[in-house]
Amino acid sequence: MKKIVVPGELITEQRKKMGEHVYSFNGKIYSDVIGITDNESAFASVVPLKGCYIPKYGDIVIGLVVTELFSGFLVDIGSFSLCFMSKEGIREPLKRGSVVSVRVSKVNELNEADLSEPRVFYGGEIYSISPVKVPRIIGKNGSMLEVLRRGTNTNFIVGRNGRVWAKGGNIQLLFKAIKKIEEESHLPNLTNKMSEFLLKEKK
Amino acid sequence: MQKNVLLELKSEKVLTNLKDSVRTDGRKLDEYRKISIEKGIYQNAEGSAKVTLGDTEVIAGVKLLPGKPYPDSPNEGTISVGTELIPLASPFFESGPPSTDSIELSRVVDRGIRESKAVDFKKLCITEGELVFIGFVDIYAINFDGNLFDASAIAAIAALDQAKIPKIEDEKTVKDEFSGKLKLERKPILSTFAKIGNFLVLDPDLLEETAMQARFSVATTEDNFVSAFQKGLPGSIKKEDVDSAIDTAFKAAKEIRKML
Amino acid sequence: MTKEEKKVYVNKKGLRLDGRKIDELRPLTIKAGVLKNAKGSCYLTWGQNKVLVSVQGPREVLPKHHSDPLKAIVKFNYRMAAFSVPDRKNPKPGRRDIEISKVCGEALEKAIMLEKFPNTQIEVWAQVLDSNAGSRVAVLTAASVALADAGIPMKDLVTAVAVGRAGGKIILDLNKEEEDAPDAVDMPIALMTSAKEIVLLQMDGLFSKTEWDEAYELAAKALEQIKEKQVQALKEQFLQESMETETKEKIKAEVQ
């Protein structure tokens, strides 16, 4: 059964493999964050309901170019600090304010990330959500993305850092739907509920 | 306070040593460093004292000035404690406005005297509602080798203990004439402990202070009261730590009080 | 002065000046997630005390040389609104504000998993809007809720309460009148309740050792109650109107 836990709350007294956002103390496993845990799972872990974005190797994120340096750009990806992206191999003319989707190519122990493989977006709109809700926007095997895409006809990309870039189709409806997912992300059956919601809103 | 990498490296040894039940400088866990107290060393101050605690050296001076009482306590004087951690005492101290460390230090010393009612504030009254004495206790660290809390608190009490009350004429003090001595009702002694690993050591030196996770101070009086607690730094302590700290503090304070 | 000495702080029925029992808290309400701009926030009322706490970060440390490459640093800012005390308070932070900020920040540092966010700072902004004794424990209790609300990993919530003595009796959660008693002792204490680790402990006044034992027991019991309220406040956010009643009840049952 799934339940909401807060920092310091007991998850299990059994011996289990430890996943994310848990710690053990005196042989028991506790949560370290506010989130949802499933006590039937083989892993003791918590999916956080709140939190910030910590860059991970290989993440695709949506960034905003802040300044140009001699050999690269500084990009804001909503992490703790601005990230460096080398100019090497970049042909697109980037300037302050350019919206790019980039791959995190290196993260050091200070959570500072280097970025590469930019894809520049022209026009469109950006919507920000809490980074911990991104998995719910994507859904199992991208099922939620599919529902949203079909329901709104927009072309959009979700970055791991909680930024959504969208262009074309019914953008307002998309953002409304994403907001609804964010608010109800801790509830079950979200994909079905969203298809119903989008159908209803279309009429 | 700045951090020193060399000290940090050395401090790792402190805990390993403690596990073999030795302190780095060979003391017992509940033993103070060598203490010496000199009183009445500065002529311009109404009371003064110099306290050395191992290599830690602190001076304190008391000035009593006439001033207006607070409206809610017209027949009571007051005291105010200030500490200065000047770069003279240690390369780790910076000049500039008082650091949070020095503010905490002066407030702990201040409360230790005030709340234990060491000084009867009513005796600092000159004319009720109009004129009272305000005691300024200013403490300077001269050499810093850990545990400024205890050194400062002892220095403040020692300086107050022999302070003379200036003679007052026309609401002004008369130079070099005194009407009496300030009498202390109690002599609270602050005892500070460092929690390193699971150990609680009395009177930490600089190395032990670098290694400690938490600092805990207990003030005790001669009539078997605990008059102040202050826990500092990010570490935690347990109820048992507090209990044993209180017992140790009573014993240690008795020895120090004899020297005052 | 003579008038005050006549005050009976605990009467024969065991009731205090404001009608509370010896071990009774003033009414306490906690609400998490109240500010839109903050990463995490909390509004707490505790008797007449009203405090608002917001959390920003983890974010880059400014000035840069304050940063620690091994862990995050906590910047706790305790401020009292000018109108939060009977006289007007000078809004400039005084020595008391700075000391409270320091000890509260240090108390939280033990709970937060700082090593997860090296080189960053976590800012806690605590604003006291109205006060009547015990504002530092109110602020600390609210701050740990705000930190959890910001999704910052913590080992446990930090829960704080003040105990003390007035009129010769050990009592819980002193109000201003009791704090001004001639024999008053005030002891704010904060614990991480599950491991019983003391993260904040201050005391002023004259206490015997047995009184300290008694006060600790009284505080430990009260902290369990307060912790429950903190947990409830955090979970309550996820019980929204828009949910179907079925799931709502299910989660409610879990909370209880």
C-alpha cells in the first residue's frame, strides 16, 4: 500500500534494499523527505513530493543561455549554479535568452554540470513545474506524454529540470493539464483521469 | 571564524585518541587546564581581572557609570557584557563588526551573571527612578587556544568581584573616590564541554574545539543551583550527557571558586 | 514589586494564571506551504505567537568564500516585526536576534542532510509577527516544517518547546506573565524526537538538578504532541478539495 511519509518517519523495520531518499538507523529504515512510499515494494524508497533539481549525467534539460564566454556559454538549468557549455561543435548562433534543450555531459561532486548537444528552440512558450513531478508528466513508458500530445496537438518537450517547452496546438490547455497533473501527482490512475479531462476540455 | 586545514587534519587524531581514553594533551576527561586568575591589574577600571586557562588568555574590565534606569525597573541598575574577539588573539579572528561567535559569547556571559542574580541590581540604584549604575563588563581575548566561554565568564565574575563603586556627586562620578565595594550575591562558574564522538570532555582546547560536533555549557552556583545552559554548534547531545555535565560542572566549579 | 510576589502562578486546583494545567500547551496550529514564492514555507500560531517562516535554496552561496565544498551551509535569519512586541522593536537585528539565529540554525544543521548539497546555502527566513514568550521555539518548530515542505532531505523534524518554572512549579510553555515571575526559569529545548537527540538547549535562572530532570520529562512528553501536529501539517497539504472523496478518506486514514 502506498502512503505519504515525512522526514524521519519509519518506513520499515524489515531488512530491505535501500533505494532513494531513505536512511537506516539502528537497523530500521526511515524516510528523509516528504514523499510517497510503497510498503509492498522490495525496495525501501521514497518518491519525493517536493524538491529541487540535482543534475544527473545524461539528463535532458531545458536551459536558458545567460551569457557568452570566450570558449562557451553559461546556461541556467534551474540547478544550484549556472552550467558551462563548451562552444565546440555548436553551429547555431546562441545569445542571451536562447532556449535550448541540452544533455548533461558531466557532473562533479559539487553538483556542477557541464552541458552539450544543444538543440535550439525558436518561439514557443516555457512552463515550469516542480522537478520531482517530471516522472508523472512522462508517465509509464511515456504514456502520459502520449495522452497530452494527442489531447492538445502541441509539440512539446519536458526537461528533467521541470521546464516544459511547447509550441503549436492548444498550449493553454497543455499547461492547464500539466498543472492538474502537478497538483494531483500523488493520486493513482492519473493517466486515465487526464485523458478524460482533456476530452472534456476539448468540447 | 576562518578554518585552518592543518588544525582540521590534526583534530582527526583527537577522537582516535579519546577512544583509547587519552586526551591529546594528557588530561582526564573532566579536568581543566591550569587556571590562573589575577585581579585588579588595571587602575582606570573599577574592577579588572586576567584569566589564563592553559594558553587561553582573557582580560576583563568593569566600568560603573551613572545612567537612567529602565522605566519598568526604576530601582534597579543593570549590567551589560561585551566581548571582543580581536585579531590580536588569533589569526582566526577577523576585524570588523562583532561576529556571531562573539555575540553568542557575550550573551551567554551576560545571562550567566544576570539570570543567576549574581549582582543584586537593586544595590546599583543611586536615586530611585532617576539615577542608577550601569555596569559595563568588557572582555578582550588576548590569546585564543579554545574555551573562551569559561575563561570569559570567570574573568567577568573575577572583575566584578573586586569592583569598587565610584562616589557620586551631582549625578557625576568623582575621580578616584569610591563609596564602597560591589558585593556579589553568588559566583556562578561556567563549565563548557565539547562533545566529540560519544565523549564529553571538559574545557576543550583549540584542537578539541576543532574536532567537536557540539558544545555544551553549564553554569553552576555555590548554593547547588544550575543557573544556565547553552548548547551550541550543529551536533546533538543526549539527556545523559547533560546529567553527567551537571555533575562534573559542580565539582569543577568548586575548585575554581576557591581561586577567586 | 510586592504586588507581583503575591501572584499565584499555579492555584490549588493545579490551574495557571491563564487557566491552563501545568502540562498544557497553548493552542498550536501549523500550516505548511503557505507562500507561493518560497521553496518551502510554514505559518504557525502558538498562543499569541504568530510566526511565518520561508525557506529558499539550496542555492549558490554569496559571498562565495563562505561556501563549504563538503556540505551546504544554513543561514537562519530570525527577525521580529517592529509591531510584534508591546513597545516598538527596532527593526535592525540586535544581539538577541543574532544569537537566536545562530542557535536555531545550528539546531537545524544536525537534522538536514547537508552533505547532499555541497557548496550551497539553505536560507531560512523567520519572521515573528506577534509574540508572547517562546517565539524562538515557535520559529524553530515552524522552520523544520518549512524545510520539509521545501523537499530538503532531513533525518528527522526538529521540534521545540519551552519549559520552566514560575511560582515554584515546573510548568510547560510559559507565557510572558509567567516568564516575568520573580523566580522564573526559562528553558527552551529542541529535540529530534525519534532518537531523543537534543539539538537546542538553553536555560536561564536558578534550577536544581531534580528540577532539570522534571523539566526534561515534561518537555519530552509535550514534544511528541507538537511533532504530531508538524507531521499532520505536512501531510494535510495533499488532502485537497479536488480529490475524489474515496482517495481523500483513504489518505486521511493513513494520516491518522
